[in-house]
Amino acid sequence: MMLLFAAQLGVQLVATPQSDTAQYASPAVRQIVTAAALANHLVPAALGQYRATVESEISFGMQNVTGSEGVVSIEQTANELLWKRTGEFEQHVTGYRNQSLGFQLSSLGFFQNAWTVPSLYGNRLALLFGRDTTRIPVRRVANRRTTYAVHPLADDRERYYRFSGGDTVQALTVGNREIRIVKLEIQPRADIKPGVTIFTGELDLDADRMHVVRMRGAFQAISEAEPALRRVLSITSKIEAIAYVELVNAEVNQQFWLPSYQRFDFQALVPLAGDGKTVFRIVSQFRNYDITAPEAANLSAADTLRAVPHRLTMATGDSLAAFGSWRGTIGSVTGNVSAEDFSDVAPLKWRTTGPPVWAVQGERFSDLVRANRVEGLFTGVGVSLRARDAVPGLTAHSTAGYAWSERTVRGRVSADLQRGTWTYGFRAGRSLDNTNDFAFALDSTGSPIGTVFGVDKFDYVDRVFAHGTVSRTTGDRRLRARLELGYADDRPATQHLTRGLFGKSEFLPNRPVNPGGYARTALILDWNPNVAAEFLRPGIGGTLTYRRGDGAVNYQRTELRLSARANPGRWTLASRFDAGALFGAGRPLQQLFELGSTQNLPGYDYKQFAGDQAALLRGIVMYRLNIWQAPIQLSERFWLPALAPGLSVTGQTGWAGSSGREARSAISRLAFGSAITGEAKTSVAAGIRLFGGAVGIMAARAVDHTAPWRVYLEFGQIF
């Protein structure tokens, strides 16, 4: 939720000074902007009001250091809009449904103002997270009002903006007509006083009528510049956030340019959390316009120059539950976009060009703090550098820390150089890697909370490494290939904690490894890397991996992972298939495949099965009952998602086998009596899931042997 509050407070960025303070790059640009401002000053005379329908998706997720995004919650709303030329506007929510991987608050509680922008006419644009002043007395909203941004075509635009471009004319085909589009570049002036919200980016205009066709860029709240000392002291903790927008209009009745597609991306960087971004996204699609001509004869004052409240209202619970006219499946709209779509219109501080930028941060949160039964508590520090203009495309990281129970120093240095679709990298250091197989993306090694309560579901190898990488990603980011070449030295990791601070059970001993140094090679192919069954983005994706070691640790290993997720109608279907084989001259213990309860085979022990060949298939089917679909309001600010019960069935089947005597000998040296499965082992669970799948009341049992049903409460869409 930190991202939502960061967006509500505004993006704390200060415009970078410009050497040229002229408002227009040329007289031609001035002429275009002046004509466009005059055309957009008043609403067209024939436009009195409109009604329209809108379907919106609101998603929350994370982008990791590789650029892949994982969506953890999606809310979909159907809306009816009523807009009047005076600027009055109401967004009425008529349908609601949601999906979530974990229990959290509904985003609707943070919207006390319409999140759609009804018109791009006028001097100001109403933005999100404001206060609907029609709901409560004005005296209570002095500090919690609707946020208005200065329109690039406002009457007072020259106080805030510099304009360039205007020399590119593109053709937009609408039916059998061709509309000429001219593009302007908008940048903030260097001398803007704090306390105003401004726009940076692109403005597309109808070249003939000078109406706005599209705005694409970012909104910034100009704030006081921090003193240098305070800026240095806050560099490790300050949340950096930006609100990206794409507001696209469509021609209605061949007369008016009205909203057709709107996207808001609130992206936040939290230095303590590493290089990944938190992404809160809203995508809306407008349809079914019903235009009404104005009734008043005098239209001179009927424009959007005044700041008029934008209402957000909600249908009753039974009406929300009865809504069934969804045009798109949940997740389909936000699933087709990426946080990287706005990299070319990012504010100067976030762009790849400019002076070098450094920060005190690690690549991941675990670089700074983690806990496990080998290291105990680990604390560290990291420094990152984006070289930008000094060495275009270069980023570098350095982390170091101390494991207090193990009394060991670990750290890493890394550098990546990006050249178009190619990336060249180098990494070296000493790490504590886990040897678990077929793990979910959300699995976290070294969770301090889990370790405190006696939970550590990983085994570890102490590894010294150095390797170079070459990777390439296609332009549409759907295919990524990476080659790694280097050296590694594996060493046994000694356990130093026997139990957590709380909890009665002791930690299991860390499993043994085959020690030694070796040349390490890896080739990894990712297809649709943003799609993973454990996240909510619909689609199909996969990964094919080949790894080998040559030396004291000798092996060849291949793995295949396929993920799929779909949301047809009331159904949710998700599945993941993993398979792997170990071959070649050796069978090192740390490279064997291990299956059990931590690989989602309920009813079996921790890593009960092992082999040099393995496969695991798991999936979930949910069917929404379409009752209790209204979100639950706890207070003005805090809402729960709809209870939205659904029937759920999950299944898992796994198999581990051996290729011969050498494999069986290696399996026998593992701890806890691990063995091959023989026939595949299967378990099922059935029950009711609530809050979009976030909470389940489930009953599970193994089906390959006689076993009782086990009833349990589950958090998350685990399968």
C-alpha cells in the first residue's frame, strides 16, 4: 500500500534546469500551440453532455530486477459515466469482481474521486486520489481535495511548460477518412514554483481542428528542493514514485475527440527493497457514447475552466452481484502492458540519459537483511550506480554483509551493459544458494519472519562464483535468451541454528553437497517471461534451461517449465508443469531433484522423494458463485475486496526416478531417507475460496494411498 499513499501525496520530483528558458522551440511551434489552446479553451458548442460505459482493470504487482512483472491482485469494474459541459462528472460503479494471491485491502477505498479523466478540454485536469467535495462539508476538505494538473494547453501554460516538436505529421485512418496528427514534446520549465502538478511527455493533436488526440507521459508534483545533506541522508529510505499516463481520445460522431482508452501506471522504487519496482496500474476502456446537445443558448461560460467536483458512486451490493455483462476476461487488459512502456517519456531522473546516479541499495531486499538456519541473521549494505551518459547502458551493484551466527562475510559485485536488445554482464562473489527444485517465484530464501517462527524450507550450498553473461530480449519482450560462462566452487553449508526463537520444532539438518570447483555453463530460454501460473497475468509462458559443470563437480542438467492461466467467464484455470533430468558423468547431491511438501505435494514429508529425473504437474480450478460480489466498506478509507465465494479444486502429481546405479547411490547419501517415488504420487484438495481466491477453507488428502482428509485454512492461491 506504500505505492498508493506515495501516489496520493504526489510525486516528489523537481524539474531539471534547462539551459534555454524560451517557452517555444520555434515560431512554428508557438503557432501550433496557440491554435490548439484556443480550440481547447471551450467545449465544442454542439457537445452538451455525454453518457458512456467504461470497463476498468486495477492491478497491483511487482517488477523484478530482470524486468519481469508479477501481478498479485486484480480488480475489475464496470462503470457508467455522465459528463456535462460545465465540467460536472459522475462515475457510477455498476459491476465488480476481483482476484488476489494474498489477503489485502481493496483499492476502491483509496478512490474517493473518479479515476477516469472525462475530457481533455480546458485549463486543468482532475487526477486521482482527490476528495469528492459533494460528500462532506467543504471545511473538512481543505487539505484533502481533488488534485488538478496544469493542462499543457492552459491559458497560463507559458508559466509552466516548454514546447518543441511539431514537425512530425502522421496519418490516422478512421473508417475511410484520414486524419493528420501533429506531435508536440512537453517539458517543464526550470523556474516553476513548488505546489503545482505539471505534465511531461507527448501531446498529439488533430492537425486540422487542433483538438487533443492523445497525451502520453508523466505527472509530477513540483516540491521544494532538498538541501544536499538531507538528500544524502534520505537516499536509503526515500520512496521514489512517478505517475505515468496514456490518455487516448477517439473521434465520436466525426465531431468530438472523447476518451477511448486511459492508462495510469503508478511506479515506485523503494531503495531498501532493491532494484525492483512496485506497480499500481489502472487501465480503462470507454464505449457506447450517447451525446446530447446543450440546452442553454448562452455557452460563453459553459466550459471546463472551473474546478468542478468529480463524483464516484457505487451501486448497491445486489446490483454489483447481478452484473454479468463483462466485455473482457479479468486480467486480459492489464496483462498486455508493461512498466517499461513509458521508459522513453520518463522524467529526467528516471531516464537512461543524464549524469551518473548512485544510491545506497542492494539489488534485492535479501542483500540487506535475511535469516536462515545456516547464517542466522545476515545484515548487509549495497551501493548501485547508473552510469547513464558517462557510460551509456551501464549499471553496477556492489553488496557486502555479515552472517552473525556463521561469522562469515558474503557479498557480490555485478555490472550490466545494455546495447539495444543485447545485455552483457559480469557477476562475482560468495553466496548462500538454495538447492530446492521447481520453486515458485514467491518462495523466499532466508525469510527473517519464517526463521524466527522455526520455518526454513530450503537447503543450502556455500558457493563462490564468477561468470559473464550475454542475453538478448526481443523487441516485444516475449522471448529472452541468456548464456552464462564462468567458474564456481561449491562448499558444504554448516547449520548454526537449531530452532527458531518461537516454535517447538527444531530445524532439519542442512543436506550434504559434493564439494569442489568447476567450470559452469548455462543456457536459458524464456518465453513470455511475464507469465507465471503463480501470478495472475493470463497467458502461456515457459522456460527451458540447460546447465553443466566440468571439473570436480561434474554434471549436465536440463529443466523445462510451462505455465498457463486463463479466466473464462466465472472460471479461473491455472497450471504449471515442471520436468528435469540430470545426466552426464556425475550425480552431485546438490543437483539431484527433490520432491515433497515444499514442492506442493501435500500429505508427504519434506523432500521425501529424490532422483536424477523428476516431473511435477500442479493446477487449480475455481468457479465463482456470483454472490456477495460487493466490496466491503470498513471505514471511509479501508475497504475489503468482495467476499465473492468460489468453489475450488487443486491437484498435484509428482514423480522422481533414477537412471541407474550411480543415481541410486547418490540418492542414498541424501539425508532423511529420500527415495524415488516409484509410481507418481498424487494429492487433491477441494473447498471454498474467498476474497478472489486469497483465502481458502480446504480439505486435502493423498489419493495414491489410503489417507484421511485434512481440513485447513489456506492463505493465497496455492496449488
